[in-house]
Amino acid sequence: MHVLQLEKKKIKLVRFKKYEINEIMAIYSKKISIGEWKDYSICFRKNYALFCIHKSSYVQPTFEIMKKKGNETVFSLKSNNRLIKKSNSLSKILEHFKRPKLTLVS
């Protein structure tokens, strides 16, 4: 009996580092405790990592925090497929969530 040996290619996936996840989860836990956010999902790919924030159980996420690897790491924040902020620093991206949510009352 002949056994065929297949060589598996090791694909390096882009991942969030532990301190990056801790930064995101610190804000996430505050937002979930006040009922603003409901769930999250994480996706790792060859070219990017994605942390999606859901306000409800709908399929499309409300916010997406993306980490792209290239010559340098770039973070971006999107909402409804629109770019809100882009930076080399995750902390600068997360500042968007630290601002108070203001609404116009008439």
C-alpha cells in the first residue's frame, strides 16, 4: 500500500497581538455593559485581521477594525463600508469610541 504524503503549506495569518486585543476588549466591555453593542466576531486572513462589532444580531457588522500587514502595519476603522479613520496606531483608531456620543435633542 502506497501512502501519498502531501506537504502542507504553512500560511502566515495576520493576527491581533495580545495587547491589541486587550485594548479593543477594554472598550468593548464598556460598550456592552451599557447595552450599546451586543456581539463581536474576529476573522484572520493572509493579508489582514478583522475585529467586527455588532449592535444587533444582523449579519452586517456596525464597525470593523482592520489590521493590514505590509511594509508597515496599518489599522483602519470602518462603519457601514465607509472608512472612518486610518492610522499606524490602534490607540488612535480606538479614540473614536472614547468620544462621548452626542445626539441633537429638539
